Amino acid sequence: MAWRKYRKVTPELLEYMQQLRNEGMSYSKIAKVVNLATSTVQYHLDSRYKEITNIRARESVRNKNLTEEQKLRKRMYMRNYIRERYHSDPEFRKRMIESAKKYQNENKK
């Protein structure tokens, strides 16, 4: 198995990326300029993305220890929770619809 050499994001590079972002440049364009993955740039510049990434990492560790029945039960719980919230909370419904449209537009490209 080949080892990947990861480039560290130095404070100077982070400051440069923030400057480019403040000038209105997109994450993907910044990534091309600094020769990093778009997700790396987004991770360092967007606190919400960083939080979501860290939550997903913790969840994946937790889910490794679950049995198939527990995983199924968890999926059913989340499905019912989202369905109930979708029908009872107009703001949540609006965000879900916007998210679905964004996802569809990204997959059309």
C-alpha cells in the first residue's frame, strides 16, 4: 500500500486562502490556486463544514461497533424523525427542499 504525502496547511497558507475567499473566490478556485483538495479548503475556511466533518467522523467510529439490527433501528428512527419534522416544521421543510434542489443541480453537471 502506497503512503500518501499530505501537505500541511500552514498559518501562512490559511491566511492566503482566507484572503482569496474574502475577495469572493469560490472554494474550488482557491483549491486549484493552492493545489489542495476542495474539501480541504472548505474544511479550513468554513466552520460549519469543519463541524459537520468532525461529527461524521465521530459517528463513523460509533457505528462500527453497532450490530446490523442496531444500525437498521437507528436508520428507521432517523427516517421517522425527519418525516415527522418535515410535516410539522415549515422552516425545516424549506431547508430540506432547498437542499434537495441543490443536490439535484450538482448531480446534473
